[in-house]
Amino acid sequence: MPYYSQPERIPTVLEALNHQTVEQLKALASLLAAGSIPSRKAELVNYVQQQMQGESLQRLWEQCDHTQQAVISEVVHSADDQYQQARFVSKYGKEPVWSKGEHYSYNYKPSILGLFFYSFTMPQDLKARLKAFVPPPEPTRIQSVEGVLDTLSRTEKEYGYSNRKHKSRPVELPLHMRETESLARRELQTILRLVDLGKVTISDKTFYPTGATLSMIAEVLESGDYYSDWTTTQSPGGWQYNYEIGFIKPFAWVMLLQAGKLVELSAKRLGLTKAGQKALNEPAEKTLQTLWKSWLKNTLLDELRRVDRIKGQTGKGKRSLTAVTGRRSKIVAALKDCPVGRWIELTDFFRYMIAAGYEFEVSRNPESLTLEGYGSLYDSSFLILEARYILCFLFEYVSTLGLVDVAYIHPEDGVFNFQKDVALDYYYGGCLSRYDGLTYFRLTPLGAYFLGLSERYTPATLPPKQVLRILPNLEVVAVQQLSRADRLLLDNFLQPVSDAVWQLEQGKLLDVIAQGRSVDELQKFLSVNSSEALPQPVAQFLADLKTRTTSLQDLGSARLIRCTDTALATLIANDSCTKAYCFLADQPKTIAVGQACYLVVPAETETKFRNALKKLGYSLPV
């Protein structure tokens, strides 16, 4: 349906009618009750206006079919006066009948809606009269299902060169499901531990993780990345997979930790901040909530950048991109309307976002962006920009944090491939990004809590892991396959004896703890992974080690000042000008008369000490 010039508001029906031509007025008059139709414009205007009031107006409403009544109801009970085509079609699945023939053509004949809308805008006085008897529209609902199957049925169209006809055939695509809530809690601790070991490197320009880091994180994730175990090279539909998917969760974790300020950069290597160190010993769900809130407002990354086949995002097209916080807020608002624990298909979620008024723009000027191998996005549709942005946000960040479970297929088998978006189908078979395979999602109890849909969250009790056996002779034995992160931690703290055995050795532990690690961290790790009480010799060894490593405290650098006698040292240490910046060094109980004494001046107060010393009439040579 073409939108020519759609005014935002029309005050009265009379004003709208006066802007019509005589032929247009006659066409509207022909829709009214039988009678003699005037020929002059003023009389036509009056004739139509009289029929748009009172009982006549209600009879006209009753003559409308169900879809036409729906469009009138939507506008009458909305904040604006305009017909919103995308929202209406997304909600009802079709357009109302507006006319017969093309607008402004010779054979154009308006439907009865022509009496209610003028250039697809309803006059305000008419809207007020209709509100008296037109019921509110049915609420916008999002479709959901209880469960999903192991396969996804699609219909593939093939061209038969022998008979030159298209034929359809069914295709069953394997649907992979990933439950994320418990995984996110465990993976968070793994990634934090990996950072703490100094194994995570990023670019100091883009702040993106390096390729080696992404590969390493994918290996230590409990269930791997989403497509880690995808080994087939051919789709059940018959075509070869050519798109290189790349990493999803490993990339997300590194960016999330940066956004949440749990890590800091030092020489291209990430280390834990104080908040990150604290997160190692806090409930995982508390840290995940912090990361979620931080991600919603961060500007570290525009998720569109991860859709790498859309070009121009760092050039002139960057100026036209909308704020990421505004886009995320629209998606979050729509997620809050989703039922907890039920699967929602992405196409239904897209339709709901538009129908419920949660649509947004990724770019104010799409033609400044280009599609790799295709050209400018001057004719960009919702499916190319906004839908791909939503897919990335959900698949890479929302699911990684455990807010939604996901069900997905290979990106080249994605739903858009079967909807035949002309540009994408011609060049890529519908695959534009690594996220195109996301097909369903399901809001988790953790997600409901983060979104404010539930007041409290009770985490499911994680089953104890019996992967280590701690022996009284201070040996640690791996009884199951260890993750790479766990093995790195053991290698860092303990002395390796073999591939599956480590020894608690005091010398190495003292070196490690001197570098910033703690006995509590090791003790907690051993207890959690052995699910048994530590043997008494091991517990005693760790308790003794904790005493040895906490009995001494480094208070920082200081300058030692020698005074020629005790009286002078006491004067300076107790004078109101200088006492805040120095203190007496411990002295022997008996000091001979005239024996030298010492003052200690912390490095951070040295300048203030020198200035105060001048007020006493003394000077400290450099």
C-alpha cells in the first residue's frame, strides 16, 4: 500500500473533506445510503459530513468487515491518528481492504474505510465520536510453544531444468538446543579464573580478544561454543556450507567482562580488577546481573559490528547509526512481555516487536551502509538491519549470560533463507551473519529475575563435582577429565608430578601467593572439586601456609630519616605540623644520651613532610 503524504493530524472531518476533489467526494458519497448525490462540492461536503455523525456513523462502522473494524479500533484507541501499516500487518497478518484500483487512478474506488481515513489519517473529531462505541482492539499477543522438536521442517524450492518448473520438497534440519542458565554460572567462574591466570589477551586498539584467546576460551567452556561440535559440511537441504561461523560465546565473555569493569588491560593482557577478584568468591548470579546491567548501557561495542557482511559501519555510515542503548532498551522491553519457560520462534518475536510498537532503527540513513557483494542498503528492510541486530544481541549476549535458552540450526539453513529475501538469497542463500541460525529462544528463571518479572531468584543447586581426590600425603589426583582452566590453575599453584597428579609444595605456593594469589582460593577450589572434606594433614598444611603468608604485611615504600638525637626525633614525631606525615622507628628500650634516632616517612607523604619540616626551622637535604 503506497503512503503518499500521510499527515500527522487532521483536526476535523470538514477540513479533510474540503481537501478532496469533486470526483473523490462523489466516490465517498456513493458509499453512503442510497439517495440523490449532489453535484456541487459544497453540497457534497455537507452531504458526507452529515452521514458521519450519530446513528449514521455507527451504522457505517457496522458495515465494515472484521479487519476494517480492527484498523479503526487500533487508531481510535491509540495515541496517534495515523494508520501504522507495519504494526497492523504484524499483528493481524494482513492489510484491510482500502480500495479497488490504484490510488489516484481512473478506476480507483475507495472502500468504506475512505470515510474514516484521509491519506491514512483519521480526523480528530471523528476519532472522538467513534471512541463512544468502538471497542478497544484485541491485545497484542506473542505466540509461544511448550517444547521444540529435534528437527525443524522446512520446504525447499528447486528448479527443474528438464521441465522448467519449480518443485517443492521437504527438508528436515537438525535443531540444536542449549540450556544456558546453569552453564552461565559455571562458565563465568572459568573465564574469571582464566583471566586471573593471565591467559586472556586483547587488542589494545579494538579491545577485541585475539584469535588465540578465542580458541583457548572455546576449549575451556564446559559445552564449548555453540557451533564447536558442528562437523558436517553439507546441509540436509543438499548445499555445501561455505560460511565461516567463527566464535560467539568466547567473544561475548571477554566483552562482557570489560563492560562490567571486572578486568583491566595491561600490555595487551587482561587482569582482574578488585571487583573481578571479589567476583571469584561471590555467587555467580550476582556477578551475572552486574554484567547484564553494565552491558545494557555500555558503548564498548555496537553489536551490529559483529554482522561483518554489513560494511561502512566505521566510515561515513557510522554517523547515521542510532544509539545502541536505545536499541537494547526496545528489545529488553519486548523480552519482558515474553512468557517464562516457553519457546518463542524468532520470526514471531520480530512480528510481536513491530506489532507492539517496539520497533527501532539501526541507521537513520541505511544507504550509507553497504552489503558485501551487493551494494548500498538504500532499499534495506527490517530483516537486513534490525532483525540481524536483534539476533546478535540475543544469541551472543543475552543467552551467554543465561537469560534465555536457545535452539538453533546452521546459519546457512536459517529462517531467512526460506523467506527468500531477494538480495540475501541471491548472494548468500540468506546467510548474512553467524547468528542467522538462531530459531527459538526461551526465557529462563534467571532471565525473568534480571528483567524484573520475578522478585527473587533461587539458583538450582549445582551437582557436586568429583573430579579431584585429595590425598593425606599432600598429593592431588585428577579422577576425571579436567577442563583446561582447571588444569591451568593446578599447574599454577601446585608442583606437577604427572599428567594427573600434583603435589602441594610449600616453596612453589609461597612464590605464587607472593604474586597476589591466596590460600583461600586454592582451598575453595580443592573443596568444590573433590566434594569430600580435606584430609587433616592437607587442612593443617593450608592453615599453616595461610599463617605464614598473612603474618607479614607490606605497607609500601618509605624513607628512613636519621636524627642526631632522641629529643629532636621526638619533637618532629609529635609536633602538630609534622606528626601526620611521619612516626618514630622502633627503638631499643635503653638509648644512650646523644645516640641517634630514626623517623619513618611514608613515600606518599614525603613532600608534605618536607614542607612541614621547614615550618619547624629544619631542612632535610635531598
